[in-house]
Amino acid sequence: MITVQHVVYPTDLDKLPLYVESPRGATSSIDVVSRRTARLVAGSDVSFASYFNAFPLMHWAANTTVTSVTLEIELAGRGQVRLVRTDARGHATRLEAVRFDGEETVRLDVATAGAADGGWCWFEITASTDVEIGPGRWEVDGPAADGTVTVAVTTFNKPDYCVRTLRALGTDDDVRQVLDRVVVVDQGTQKVAAEPGFEEAREGLGDRLKIVDQPNLGGSGGFSRGMLEAVALGSTHVMLLDDDVAVEPESIFRAVRFADACSRPTIVGGHMFDMYRPTNLHAVSEIVQQSNFMWGPADPDHRLVDFSDESLRATRWLHRRPRADYNGWWMCLVPTAVVREIGLSMPYFIKWDDAEYGLRAKAAGVPTVSLPGVALWHITWQDKDDAIDWQAYFHARNRVVSGLIHSGEEHGGALLADSSRLNLKHLLSMQYYAVTLRNAALRDVLKGPGELHATMGTRLGELRALAKEFGEARSYTVDAPAPVPARRDVPPTARKHGPRGAALAVFTLRSVARQLLVPVRPEKRSRPDAQLERGQGVWWELPRYDSVLVLAGEDRTGNWYVRDRKAFVALWRESLALHRELKRRWPEVQKAYRDQASALVAPSAWRATIGITDGDD
């Protein structure tokens, strides 16, 4: 029997609802002793129908040849263990109940038959006396699991996060079973090796840790370097791991064991929890909609789930097995055989590299599974808006390039129309810097694929330099505040989303007419009309103002937007012309990118861009 999942407990008790569920909605009856053991008080009734301790039977049924799974749990005391299974609709069935008295190792089996469409399996314990829960594990029959992993962390000036990750990996014995090496690709100026606590973290990993310094080539360059390192070392898999995360180490073990068991080479991705609200599940399986070539959740019922308020048992959509086109590279395991077959990352710097890679793998017959129980904590999109800063360029360019390569729709379907609408939304919101960058992105797309590698090391500096020309790109802080707004107590809007359908058409016409016909008084440029909280600064609210300060977060930084009719007209005209040209030239440009796609992701191309010579990796 091969262990593929351990029963684990958190070191931070605020995350306990992700590991243990109580039928009465409380987890106070369980006392966490260690990462692998716990204690129950007499009379307690505890369920492990939880994100990290339930077993995702659906994915094992659909992607492996495993026919049965065994729970083995060590117990001391007197009570009962029950095994529960759900189906794709979330309906639960008790499979077996076993009483224990004294020190026992209980083994319970569940078949995978019928679970391919959906369903989990978990166990529950009723304690008649105080009960010691010893180590537990989920096991499968199968060939020897001997896969190993190189964990590739790409970082830019996040040394504190990296040291915590290194410490977590170096102190977990189960991870060490599958770990070949941790490669930290350090592209910043605040070096991981100089961070307090690094030496202690390095001792835990020993010669399994390698620090690689290279120029800042974004996530694409860092993860491509990590892939090269993993292939050179001979690891079975490479796990791409973001830097600003908190990792559940058990996730790495599970991802490797699941990938080992898959019937064919499979990319195995992890889910994302909210760093600041740690029981909130933020991102799971994701797809790229072919109609407009935009990424989004695979399940139409997807929503944020807070496991401190809701249970896995009652969250029905999580019991359906979703499909995935790709997994975010915050945590993604890729077989090195796949890397050798389809190449490294597209040279995007950041944004869309993960989605493009998943689509490329899918075209080569390699599926992606976003595996429940494999996850980390990350700052979510709700806490940052990177579509209006320098990253707007990469959002726009890389989406279009990915569409040129992978879209099956004529002229990319609704991609260009959607891109043009996004530009208009930004312009109506006085975000002229963002549209300037998005227009520059389209101009670069039209120049052809040669721009991608050629500008990897220079484009970021150019984009940031442009920000000096735009007032709204300047961040005001407590130490360097903007002028005091005329109003600072604007009530929150009652609208949770923007207008739709006919109402959207009317809103757009009125907003554009205001931009073109209503002049901006000079005093608006010396003082904001109002101050809005971050959540109020949305595209259907900002067009109401001529001058407004929008706070960016809890640190009370903000950006000051001032309406500029001349900029609106010039940028909108340019946007329309660029989108028309790209639509007209789509077949020609598409052929150029598709013809060069393999060369762009080749190891030789990346070695040249990174500056690797023989013997460097």
C-alpha cells in the first residue's frame, strides 16, 4: 500500500476549520497536539469533512486506475469511527461504522467506482471516553510511488516570505520523502540569502537548497529557470511556487503522489486561500472561455467560501468534479516529461503564462487537475488591482498573444471587442496610464513575436518610466498626502455590480457624452471633489466625478484621478484604430505567432535570454 495523503492539523489554530469540522459548528472539542496527532474529549463528535482532511475521491476515480482507497488511523480510547462518502450532488452516505476500545489501528476501505463525476470521502469519530488520535493516512494499491520533485520558487524582493517557505519545507519529513531540491530563483535586490533566519532555514534543507541569482525576468523567466533546473537534476516533477505565499507542506507530498498515480502525464495544481482571511477559499479550477478568450472559474456556481462559516459537506458545488484548462502558477506541479515535450514558459514576463502553458499542454494531450487538498495562502485579487498599474500592459499583450496562438474562434471571437470595451471602461474611469499601456501592448503585438524575448529585460523599466507622465499613477501616502478632498464621507453605493443590457448602453452613452461635452473646471486639478474607499472606485462610479481620490488599501495610500477630455479623445481614437488594425491583420499576425511558438518556449531561447552558458545550471 502507498500513502498518498496524511491526516494533518494546522500549526495556526485560526486555520482549524480547514482541517476539522464539527457537526455542531464548533471545533473546541478537539485539542491539536502536533501536526499528526490530536486529542478528543469524552462525549465529542467530530467530523473530518474538511478541506485538508477529506479525500477527493472524484479525482482519483477519474484520473487514475486506483479502484479502492484505504483509511488507516491509529486510535487510543473508546468510541466509534464512521466512513462517509458523497456523490456529485453532495449527498452523503455512511459506508461503514467501526467501534474501537483501547489502542487500535482502524482500517476502512472505500471503492472509487461511481465517483468520477464527483464526491469526497471522510471519516468521523465519536468519543465515548477521551480519545487520542494518532497518525492517520489514506492509502492506495498500485505500483511503487517513486516520483520526486524540484520545488522552484521565483521571487522578487520577498525574502521574508521565502525564508518562511524554506523553513516549512525543511522541517516536514513527509515532504522530504519526495523532495529532490528547492531552487529559489532570486531576481530581486533584497536577497533571500541575506534575510534573517535564512541560515537556519538552509540547515533544514542542506544540499537540497539552491539559490540562483538572475536578472528580473518576471515570473516567466524565473519559472523557466526552475524548469531548466528540474530537468537537469532529473526530477520527475517541478513544482512552481509563488514567493508571497504561506504553504501547507503536505500539499506538495499529495501533489507528487497523485501525479505519480495518474494514468497519463498530468499537471497537478493547487487551490488558493486568502492570506488575510485564511479560511476563505478564493480560487479553484479555472478555464479560458473560448468565446472571448478570458480566464475564469470552471464551475458556474463558483463563489468565495469561508469555511469558518460554511462546511465542505454543505457546499454542494465543491462535490462536482470540475474540469480545468490550467492552474495558476502560485502552486502548480508539472511533470518534467511534459516540460521536455512542450517547452518552457512563453516569454510573457508576467500574466497569462500559466494559462497559456495549460492550453499548450491540453493541446498536447496533457490534462490539468486542480486537486482539492492541495493549496496555499496568497494575497488575492480582491486585495490588489494590478489591471491599472504597469501590469496593465502585460494583461493586454499576453491575453491577445495567447488568443492568437490558441483561440479556435475566427479573429479570436469576442476577444478584441472585449479588449476595446475594457479600454473604454478605463478611460471613463480616468485611468489614462492604464490605457496608454494597453495601447502600447497592442502595438507590440503587431510588431510580431520577436518582441517577446527581445524586451524581457527592458520593458518593465520603460513602463514604469511612463508613469511619471500621468498624475493618477502617482501614489499618495500619509506622509505625502493629496490635497484634502471637498467630500470625505461619500456613502457606499448600493449597487454591487455595474449596469447591464440596455442600462449599460444608456450608461455608456451618457458617460461618453459627458466626457466629450462637459468641460473640466480648472479648480478640479487642484483639489479632489471627493474621497472614495477602494471598493467604491469601480468603473460604474468613477465616471460621475471630474476629480476624485481613491484610497488603495488599509495603509491609506491613494490615487488621484482627474478627468482630461484631450487624453480621453486621443487614447480612445488610438485604441479603436489599433483594435481595427489587429482584427484586419489577425490571420497574418496569428500565423506569425503560431509559426514561432515552439521556438519562443525552447530551452535554447530561454538560455540566451537568461544568459546561461554551459555549466551554469
